[in-house]
Amino acid sequence: MSSITAAWAVGQGLDGREAAQSAAQKALTQLGATRPTFGVAFVSEEYVIADALGSLTDVLGNMPVWGFGTSCPLTAGGEQPRSVVIGLMAGGDLKARPFWAADYVQDSVAASAALAQALQTAPPVAAVLLACDGVRGDPTPIASTLEAVGLAAGCQPDGDIRLGKTFQFAGTSGAFGGLGALLLSGKIKLGVGLGHGWADVGVHLPVTQTRGNWIQELDNLSPAEAYGRSFGYPARQWGFPPLKDLARLYPLGLAQGEQLVLRAPVHVEVDGSFRMSIPVAEGTVARIMVGSPTGCLAAARTAVKDARKGLGKSKPVLGLVLVDRAWRQLFELNPGQIMQTLSTELDGIPLIGAYTLAQIARPSAKTAPVLQNQHLLVALFGTGSGE
């Protein structure tokens, strides 16, 4: 059996090119003479992310790298502002193929179909990492695409959502508005766990009008009016700070069969409508949810346990953490508590991660792919022979 090794590093600098070069070189030094098979990188939104990607390519050559821009990269030590965080994986039996669809925002169905076709190409795909634009496009078709692969972990990045677009990359290709994925083959295993700490407050509202990614009416009122009645603030205040920024802390819970999915606004428009990162269907009944730090930390521990269970007897060598942007708001006074909790639960296994707007996962071949807001996703990399 060929073992899997991992290395990770944080790079900082005046610009993205300098930070990415520093991170990549430090991670390569840790591996020594071992040649990495693929990399995962997260780039602070303050940088020009295309410059950072170019620098990673300069240092790492044609080795596939997958990642995206984020409001703040993460490690076991907590937030790493204005940085590039990278993880490298190496193993004799590992293979990684990048997939890139630049037109995801323009035609999400076609981009998802192209991904489905790539998943059918040899060698057989054991697991997928993916990221699609966090503000535009429709990630719903991706869920059905992931039925073709047993394990998947991904997200909609948060990046700089003020621009109304996010930057993703795979291989040497990257841009705003795209879909990037890494198709992993060989003896690699991915253990995936998800959790959230939000609970129903008892206010249930029918979704009475939508348009694309926008919810225009809840119970025949604008969402801002509906939230205004529920929380006691005038509707007009929800379109402006501070309530505009706090709206994400109060997502909508929707029943899908036996599963509860969470849908959170990315943006509150001045007309009171909610812009969502995942479309919501008319006719569903939405429950207003509220989160608690205690509940979130308990959910994080459960996510780790589920990810470990997914690895079976395989030993994890690196953890990937995708945390919803709402957790950063909820833990504003102590943001490091999230990663500290995960690191303790994982006995110091290296962790890298980023903040996101939505989480995309297929924890096992026995479960359906999920699209969620408000969750924390843990993905653990291990050797694929463990059961």
C-alpha cells in the first residue's frame, strides 16, 4: 500500500503573487524530495487572486491546484487574514485531474453536464472537490451530477460578495463566475461530515413569490416586511446596515422530504427582496432559524466524528474545513474558537480551510448529494484502503 503524505503552509506578503509563492515554497520544503500530486489553496479576497494563481503555477508547475478566494483563509490556529493558505498531497497511487467550466454563471446546466461527462472519463473518480460562483448561477444541477461519484466536498465561496461574484480556480485556469473541480483517483479516501447550530424559532412563512435566485415574497409580504414583523424592526431598515449584514444570521429552514435544508440570504435588496445563493421554490413553507455558538460547536464536533467514520480505518493526514460565513458573524468576538474546537477533536491533525456561502457535499455513496447554507463541512483525506 502506498502511503499518503501531506504538507501545508501559510504565505503572507504585500500582494497575492508574493504570498502564494511563499506558501507554495514552504509547503514544498516540508515534503522534501517527495513530489506532490495535487494542492488545495485559499486566497484572501484582498489580493488579486489571478496573480496568486499565476504564482502558484510558477512554483508548482503543472501540478493541479484547486481553490478559491475567500474573506479569510483558516488554519488550526484560526483566521489567517491577508494570506494564502495551501495544502499539498502526495502519494504514489494518487491521481488528480482538474476540471474548469468558465461559463458556469451563463449556463449552469451546461457546466454541470460537462462536469458529469468528465466524471465518466477514466481513470475512475474516487472523490471530487468543487467550487462554483457563490453569488451568481444555480448550483442545483450540480447535486444531480454528483450522483455519479461516491464522495464529494465543495462549496460556493464567499470571496468579496460586494462585487456580486466570486473567484474559483482549478489547474491553471481560474476566473470570476466559473466552476472549478478536482477529480481524484487512486488510493485516496475522503471522510465528509456536515453540521449546523441553527434552530427553528417557531415563525413559519410560506414562500409566495420568487424570481431566479431572489425571494420576492414571504407570506405575500416582501421578506424585509416579514422579518420586520417577526423581529420588531421596520422593513426599510433590513435593506441597510446593520440589519442588512445581520440577515444571514436568520436563515430559512425548508423541509425536503425528511431532510431540513437551510437557505440564507446573500444580500437584502433595497426593495426588501432576498438574494439567495441557492434558489428557493415557490410554495414551500420556510421556518425562520436562529443560531447559537454552543449549538454550532456541538455540530462541529459531530461533523468531525462523521468525517472520521467515513474514513473507516484510514488515518487522516489533512483536514479541509469549509465554514459558512454566518459562523464568522456568530463567533465575531472569538472567531478562533471554531478551529480550536476542530483541532482538539482531531488531535492536532493539520487543518486548512476557508469561509463560504454554501456547502456542497456527498458524504457517501449511500446518501444523496446536499446543498446547504449555514453549515460547517469537514473533509478528511486518508489512504483509500481503510474500511
